[in-house]
Amino acid sequence: MAAAGSRRLPRAERERQMLDAAVATFARRGYRAASMDEIAEAAGVSKPLVYLYLNSKDELFSACIRREAAALTAAVRDAVEVGATPERQLWSGLLGFFEHTAAHPDGWVVLYSQARTVGEPFAAEVAVLRSEIVDFVAALLTAACGSQDVAAYAHALVGAAESLAGWAATAPAPAPTGRELAASLMTFAWSGLSQAVTASGRAG
């Protein structure tokens, strides 16, 4: 009988195991310093098996970026309370973002610190994620503010959220919670945004 650690796993579960190990290793060591040997050891598999599933270090890193980006986007979209007031929608979206980044610090380091600084093609993949989130925020603000040009607001808000999450990832203990981060940015941003919403209401 095979040992419990060597039992055959479904491909999706084995791949998830490898990606979990890779994200943790890339976040701790950095893309260039991380080795496939380290990642294989952390995943509890052989290095040839990692190559069999994910072909190369570049492809493994890209797979990590895509998975973490998809999870972050889903967290923000799922958190927004559809049909709520503009203020409540913004709050719930920020809360979803910061709770996700706080709960998955390695994934955020891979997206925010590693992928953007290593260079292409990884930076381009993160740029796609950022564009999707900016467009989503802009759609929320457009619904709240009517016909006003909200592109600047959306870019500023996403940039502030990224910067705050990046700071929190390296802040000394005790690290701020996702709720505390969302509250800080909400307090900072809503005073200006609420004026745009109010102006839109008067114009309507």
C-alpha cells in the first residue's frame, strides 16, 4: 500500500498544491531567487513533476499571477452589495479588497511587489488585473454620479487601495485588519466622492 503522502491526487488538487507552494516561495524569496527545487520541496513533490504540470519557472509564475488576480477580482466583485447606496457599495467593495489582501498576504506580495517589478510579461498580466478593477470601480462611480467623468476618481481610488495594502503588508505588528484599512480609505475618499454624488443628484 502506498504511503499517505504519496497517494495519487486529482490533477486540479495537485496543481493547487504546487501553486500554493509557489506563491509562498515567490513571496518570501522573490521571483529571481526562488528555485524550482524549493518550490517542489514545499509542495511535497518532485521537481520533474512540477515541470510536468507547469513546464517552466516562467509559466509557474504566470499561473500564480493569474490565480491570485482572479481570486482578488472575484473577492471585490462578490463583496459589493448590489442595489445598496453608493456609499455602501464603495464600503463593501473596499472591505472585500482589504480583507482578501489581508487574508492572502503572499498572493498580494506576488501581485503588487514581485510581478510588477520583475518585468514583462508579468507586469502586463498585473496591468490587466488593475484595468479590470479600475473599470469595475468606474462603473460603480458612474452609477452613483450619473454622467460625470469618474475615470480620475477610479484610478485614484484603486491606486490608494494598492498603496495602502502594500504598506500594510510590511507594517510592524500588530498589522492593521482589512476592516481597519477599508475604514481608513473610506474616510479619506468618501468626503470628495460624496460631493460628486450630491452634485449629480442636484443636477438630476
